[in-house]
Amino acid sequence: MLLWIARILLWIPLSILHPTYIYGRKNRPEGKAILCSNHRSNWDIVLYLLHTKEKVVILAKKELSKNKFFGFILKHLGAIFIDREGNDINAIKECMKALKEGKKLYIFPEGTRLKDESKILGEIKSGLAMIAIKTKTPILTVWHERKPKAFRRSNIYIGKPYELTEFYGRKLDEETLNEANSVVREKMLEVYHEIQEKKEKNKR
């Protein structure tokens, strides 16, 4: 109930301040999925959640829970806060539980915002791959085209789902997780390049 109240109260002012359009909604499967997103701004997850009716659980760094503004919004939008400094087993278990219940889990695999706008994507951390493999959950890339700015339209693109099936049943050691991270990175970059190709075609 609190989730819907938060969405209703925030939707009108934030739709004016940050108009947003989501492409590829049809790519989202029914039931559980991991939404694997690039990270440009603290607004990324807020803008996505305000434009979907689905129940989405967010994995967010615990520092945001201390921010009065974003902490309040994220708590009421259903966030799981994780300690990035250590192996936060409880947060990981909460994520797996949410997926087993058929919910969607929104993760920033880079672990932090990419502040250097000259770069496309930062280093991929192992948490997302580990959760996806252990729960056998499909992954979708969610690509935020650019850092949101007031009164400028923000475009969000959703790629087609895929699974890390080649890693199912394997021991999840460092080497295996690094391989899985490479696949996640490649899939994210595929969506980025598809966006660029479409933009080039539209210019012609």
C-alpha cells in the first residue's frame, strides 16, 4: 500500500521535472527477473519505478538509507540496502527470497554511479551473476541513456532477457564469476550499441 501511495504522490511532480519514456517494455517476462542497470544518477531507479506497475525490489547501497530524500523514497519503494564494504549475506538472502517469490530485482552491477561521462560502463561486480546463477533467473539489461537533467526527457531502454545457463551447476569460484561478469558486461554493451545504431538510422 505504501508503495502505491509513494508512486502516486511522486508521479506528477517528477514526471514534470524529469519526463521519462521506457522503450522495450514488452521484453519484460512474467514472474521473476533481474533488471541489470547501468548507473548514471541516484534518479535512475526512481524514474524507472515511477513508470512501471510491477512489483520491483531494489538493491541499493546502505549509504542511501541515510540520505533523507532518497532514503525516504527508496524505503517506501521497497529497497534492500546492502553494505558494499563487506560480504552482506543478509542482503543477498533477501534478494534471493524476493526472486523465489516471483518478484523482479533491480541491481546496478557496477556497484556505484559512473561519474566519468566519457566512459560507457564501469567494472561489473560479481553479486548479480552469483544471484542470477543460484536462482536460475533471467536477466534484462536496463539502459539509462544519459544522466537525468531537470525538464529534459530521459529515455530508458530494456533489452531482451537472457540466462547464464552455461554456468548453472558450476562451482562459483572467482574464475567462474569473472567469466559470468564478462557475459553480463557484453549483454549490457549490446543494448548500448543497439541504441546507438537506431539513433544513427533515425538521423539519415
